[in-house]
Amino acid sequence: MLEMDKKSFKKAYVNKFLEMHGVELKEGNNQQKYEALGSLVRDYVTRIWLKTNKKYNKTGEKQVYYFSMEFLLGRLLGDALLNLGIRDICREALLDLNIKLEDLENLEQDQGLGNGGLGRLAACFLDSMASLDIPGNGCGIRYKYGFFEQKIIDGKQVEVSDAWLKEGNVWEKRKAEKAEIVRFGGEINVSEVDGNLKFTHVNFEPVLAVPYDTPIVGYENEIANTLRLWSAEAVSNEFDFSSFNRGDFLQAIKYKNSVESISQVLYPEDSFYEGKMLRLKQQYFFVSAGVQSIIRHFKKHGGNIELLDEKVAIHINDTHPTLAIPELMRILVDEENLEWNTAWRITTNTISYTNHTILAEALEKWSVDMFQKLLPRIYMIVQEINERYCKELWNKYPGNWDKISRMSIISDGKIKMAHLAVVGSHSVNGVAKLHTEILKKKEMSDFYYLYPNKFNNKTNGITHRRWLLKSNPELTKLLKDTIGDSFIRHPIDLKSFENHLYNEVVLEQLGKIKKFNKERLASTILKNDNIRVDPNSIFDVQVKRIHAYKRQILNCLRIMDLYNKLIDNPNYDIVPRTFIFGGKAAPGYYLAKNTIELINCVARKINNDSRVNDKIKVVFMQNYRVSLAEQIIPGTDVSEQISTTTKEASGTSNMKFMMNGAITVATLDGANIEIKDEVTDDNIVIFGLTADEVLSYYQNGGYKSVDIYNSDQRVKRIIDDLVNGKYHNDKNKFKSIYENLITYNDEFFVLKDFDSYLKAQDKVDTLYRDGNKWQKMCGVNIAHSGIFSSDRTIQEYATGIWGSQVIYKNL
Ligand code: 26Q
């Protein structure tokens, strides 16, 4: 913890402001005040950062490098203050100067360099590694434009580019002297030198990869790890305007534009693969720069390359950074002149891989033609890996061509990245128990039988520092007052909160805190979305990417049904509810965009119908992102986790909601199952098909959605309402949704689960009416959320996969 008192902080801040802006504090605007605060905090962090790096260089501890296309960090100021242990001092010091800390924190642009779960998981992992004293580095891309900003105009999603760097970024440090060259295209000349083959890459297009480093501050432990994001620039001597004639000049412009496009923008598709050349370029770009810089650093500090795997662990976040495998082989074989087999041992021991999805449409397969043109030497290496691996398969399964071609890394003119990732790593993990079982028994069963020891589960987690301490200070205070503060370092200690749930005062406090957070959320909704909602109603929330398998449609259909019931019977007795949605649709995903429009049309209709008598309200909050999640989650009563069973690998918002005392309505999918096991059936509301039932329907058929349409009057009516003009003048507006559910037989079992979902919601209603019981359930959820801290997850990765030295923290 930083030694600092209010007085010295105030003085330092006033001086910093003057020095930066050349005017006195009282004359400055909030943006300037934010910049001064950010810069001051950055100075504090820098000291810790230098100290940490010195320590690592001295001890030579094993370094973990977490390679990810996405890091969804959100805002950093509040987090840094919290982890430095000076957020309260800072708040009080600023208050003396008539400044509200939160006002300044809210000016920070979210660092939105990720799509959703996978990117946010990477951010939580960085926080946990730093807080657990694990030497862990992030490696990714410094996109100039992050995930697009979403505006809702006329009920529709409109994408606006996210120019997050416009006002500068106090947290990053450009390290021009640590730039690397990445080579694209060209040809490979093969020659023989001293009886060995030598591969020379010629006529390639060089790209300069410039790192920008961001410190990741650990929780009150004097550690700041590094997130290194690479930016693509033209190599300067390739781009000297004055020496070019006109033709060359145009060439040079073309070169510069093509290079800079590499780190220009984050692809906004999640769970959907498209074989775009630029995406492949992005992948090789950061992976090559990252691996080169790791080796350079390792050698500079006297490392013996043959012992690399003892000092370095590289983890790949899904298949997106899989090229780290052939890139490391290239460096070891071509540049370090190691034997293939030695290089292969080092590479597989160094690399580990996490799978985040079983959706077939998300699997990466690159066309050989494109791959070979863009990365000729890497392609040769992948071919060599594949040949040796297929020989191994032949020895094991002689004559079984079917199996061998199914398992091959290259087949049908495509390179299968998941196969390369499994073959080239020593560990493959899923992100929740069910997901790992499905990987082992179904999706990757061939590989599981070949390499049973590689497969393991690491159930996801979330950092309780951001998602409880920072986003819910009121609840944090209640917890500290009742059970002490050991849970901050040992989140599993939250369990003892359960012993206090017989205490009516504690339950009452819980209720008050929730109410307070709901009021805050209600004012955000009014401000951002211009809808007035009642904090006394149940806040029922589904926030996540919009996707058919996540079934926002199921949620929307039950609201349409409830609306019908309220109109049919004005005395229909329910606890008033506010339905809150949020999430972005991939720009090219028609059905997801149509879903947003449906929700908004349903909202407009219901919110303006006086017969509803304010019993229900529907809100689609625009531009869902990390900083908005921090406001929504503490103010939520009911957490909707309703994906089609088997489809959601884990989910992580489910964990954030329970930690903040929401009751989960869930299918038995992903980590929901583990949440249920923790809190028991009494403290969660489960509905819907089981995994076995879903898998059996997929395998054997037997489900006809139209039968449900014909037999259930409620279903018939709401499905008809989609296409009879009730919610939109244009009757064809929601035809795609109608067709998905009826014509194409409802791939995600929305109608199949509908009745069971309605019953689950009736149960919620009943439970909520018994105030004390409800608060107790909320308390049980909080008490059992400690296991879902990413500190637990990271300790499992560190001991089970990376071989980091871990001072075991008892969670
Ligand atoms: C791939 C190729 C080309 C373009 C984009 C992509 C791409 C990008 C992002 C594919 C997938 C993603 C993101 C996937 C993701 O977020 N998966 C989620 O990961 C979470 C963390 O493990 C899980 O909790 C969620 O269940 C899972 O959906």
C-alpha cells in the first residue's frame, strides 16, 4: 500500500495540475482535472512498475505471457487507485478541493479492445496475476479504434467508431526502442549451408511493430505487471517520400496505408469466423512481435534457449494467437539453429491453449492459398508439423484414413487452427466443467483419446476487486462490517457471510443497499435512455452480446406474453418489473440486429400503454460496455442466464451478478451449473432442457417447434404478434425471427423451453414477495461467490498449467 495521507495527496495534486495546465485548479475544467489526476496516479504507478521489473530481472522467475486478440480493460483510474490502496484518501482530498472523484473517473474513456466474455476474461486475469504476485504479461494489439460505440436510433442499432485515443491515454508508454519487424509475403529461398538447410525470406513486406506498455497494478502488493499492445507502423526507410519518383510515391502511400490498417480496428464479430486476410495479418502481426520480443528479452538476460520452457509460459486465448506455435518454431529452428525435435519439445512445453467455444461457426480455418501467400515460411513450418503429426497418427491408427484426415491440421485446402493449437501445446482447457466435458467427449473426442493428459478444466472467474470492491462500495462496507476484511485477499472467506443471514438487521441492510444501487441505475437509465423506471419494481436484467444462442428472444417473448395477460386481465397480479436489456450485435448479424429492434418496439408499445399501469417497463440500454456494467450489475435483482444448454461455454456475467446479490434465472449451461452447485437449488431458479436432452435432439431429431405453436395458445398468440403489425407497421419487420422459430424449426429451443421459463418467472415473483426470504437468497449468493473470483482461476492456471511459483493464497 502506498504511504500517503490526504494532505500530501492534495498538495501533489494541486502541483501536478499547475505544472500540466499552467493555470490554477479553480480555473480548470473537469477534463483537465481528470488528466492531472491520471497523470499523478500514473507517476505513483511508474515507481512500482520499475521496482517490479527490477525484481523480475533479478529473481529470474518464470514469466507468463497471456496472448490475446482482445483485452477489455474498461476504465483504469478507479482500479489503479483501489489497488494502490489510496482511493478513499484521494476521494477525500478531492472533496476538500470541491471535486467529486467519481465525476473525474467517469470522464475516462473505456479501453474497449474486446468484444465480450473472452476479452473481459483476459482483463480479469491480468488483474489477478498482478494481485497474486505472479509475473504475468499481456500481449495483444493496440487497436486505434476499439469495439464500436452503439447508438439506438429509431429502435435500431447504429455503429459509431470508437476513437478512444482521441483525448490521449495517460496509462500507456510507447517503447519505440523495443520495436520488432514482422515480415509478410515474399518468397523463401532454400540453400544448403554446412549440410543443413537454410531458409532465407526475401522480397517480403516489412511491418514495424511498436509496443505500447500499460502497467497492471496488483492489489496493495507493490507489483505492477505489464500489458504490451503492439501498433503497426511503416518501416521508415521503406517510406522516404523525398527519394521516390511519382510511381514509387504512390507505392509508398499504398504501403503505409496497408501497414497501418493492421492495427486500425478490432473485428466486432464474436463467435463467428470469416476468413478475412486482414484478420490473419492481425494475428500474425502481434504474435510474431510478441514471440520475438520474448526471446530477445530472454536472451538479453542470459537465458539458455534450450531451457526456454523453464522460464517462459505462453498462453493462447482461444485459437486467435495459435500462430505463436509455428512462429516460435521458426525462431528456434531458423534463427537459433536448434534441431527440429528439440525446438518442438520446447515449443509444446511453452505453449498452452484455452478453448472458449464449441459453436462450429466460430472455428478458425484459413485457406491454404491465402495463408501460404501471406506467410510463406510459417506455412512451410505448419506443413512440417502436420507431416510429422500425421505420421504419428498413422502409427497409432494404421490404415484409418478417415480418422487421420479428420484429425489432420491441413485438409480440404484449409488449415484448422484448433487442431494446430491442440497438437502444438501441452495443455488444452475448457472454461467450465460442462464445457470441458463436451470438448472431451464430443467436439474434440478424437484428440482427447490421443492426448488424454493434455485436457483439463479451468472454470472461469472474475476479479472481485473491480466487480465488488470498486463497483459496489456499499455492499463491500456491509461485508467488512459483518465478517471483517479477510475476504478481500481471500474471497472464499465470503462464505462466513452466510452465518449472518439469520440477522434481520443484515438482511435489511442488504435490501437498502440494493435499493440504493437501483436508484442510481434508474437515474442512469433516465439520463442515457430517457425512460423513467421505478426502483421499487423488480430489476430483471439481461446484458450480454446479442446472439441467437443466448436467447434474448426467449426473454422478449415472455414479456410479450405478460403484456397480453395484463391487457386481458387488468387485475392480473404481479410484482411490478422492469426488464432491462443491453448488448451489441455484430454489424453483419441480421438476426441479432432484428432482435434489438424487436425489443425496442416491444418497449415502445408497452411503456406507452396506460392500461399496463406501470406494472411493467422495458428498457434497452444503449452502448453496453464495462463501465456501464459496473453500474447495472449492483442494481440488479434478477440475472438472466438463459442460453440454450450446451452452447454457452461458461459465461462470466453470471458470476458478477451473484457476487452483487442478484438471483439467477438459468438454464443448466456453462458455469450456471457450478453456481447452482454452490448455492444449492433453493437459491437459484433453474429451468429448461438438460444438456443430454439438447444433445439428443440435435443427434436424433424429434423436436418440432410448430407443434408447440399449434398446441399452446400463449405461444401461438405471441408468435402471431410478431407478424401481425402489433409491434411495427411493417408486418415483415420481424419475419426473420418468426421464420427462425417456426419455418426453420427453432434451432435454439426457444419454444421448447418457453413454458418452463414462464414457470421459473412465476417462481421469481412468489419468492420476491417474501422480502426476507429473498434477501436471504441474495445473501447466500454473495456468500458463495468467492470461488468465482479469478484469483482462484489464476491459481489453478499457475499451478496446473504454467508451473509458476505460487505463494498459495487459500483463494
Ligand atoms: C474469430 C475469428 C474472426 C473474427 C472474430 C473471431 C472471434 C472473436 C471473439 C471469435 C470469438 C470471440 C469471442 C468469444 C467469446 O467471448 N467467448 C466467450 O468466452 C467467455 C470466456 O471464456 C465465456 O464465458 C463465454 O461463454 C464465451 O462465449
